[in-house]
Amino acid sequence: MRSSSLDKDQLHPMVVILHGGPFSASPKHMFLTLRNYLMLQGYCLLIVNYRGSVGYGLKSMDALLGKIGDVDVEDCGNLTLKALEDYKHIIDPKRVGVYGGSHGGFLTGWLTGHPSFKHLWAAAILWNPVLNMSYMVS
């Protein structure tokens, strides 16, 4: 998603936003403060509903079971690569960040260290990430 007021003659940074859950979804509406703020600052946004997100049926949710940290990470990384390819006339590939909370924070951590995707990110924000379940339980 891109603000219509962006200068069309320059490349813009992009933030990939990952929702928590994992069995949740990013809201469809754009009237969220962070998203509006980023767009008004000139950022393009990629808001990902990876496999396991609600709203795509039971088969999509079940696709994540036993594969957390695998198919959800692949979805987020591959969608970022697709956005960079499809919108190379808009997005600056040197200024891509990833942001996620809870399970989205877990995914952000995975993406920043994943051999296939770690080169994508200029910045990352892990907000209350789920990184060490044994520690969290104790």
C-alpha cells in the first residue's frame, strides 16, 4: 500500500508489518495510527497475512500446525521479495524494515537471521516477541 501523495520520481522505504497470533489477522482498514503515520512519512507498507492467519479458512490455519517458523517465515520473506520485484519503481530495496509483535515479533526475529531473507532488512523491530517458550512458561 502506498500513499497517493508520495513523490513518484523517487524510491521510498518500505515497512513489512506482521501481526501477532499466529491465529489472528491484520485488520483490513487503514485507519490505524501507526500505519497512517508511516504512510504520511513516505513509507510504503506491506501488511502480511501469512499462512495460519484467520479469514482464509481452516485449511489455511491448519497449514501452519507443526510448521511454525517454516511456512509462515517463507510466506513473509517471499511476499517481501515479490513486493520488491513488482514495485521496484516505487520501493527502495536498501530501505526495507520489518516490524512485528508477539508471533509477528517471533517472525521478525526469524526473518532477520534466515539465510534466504536476512539480506532484505535495513531495520527490524521485535515488539514483545515470543522467542523462548521455556523461559516464558517458567
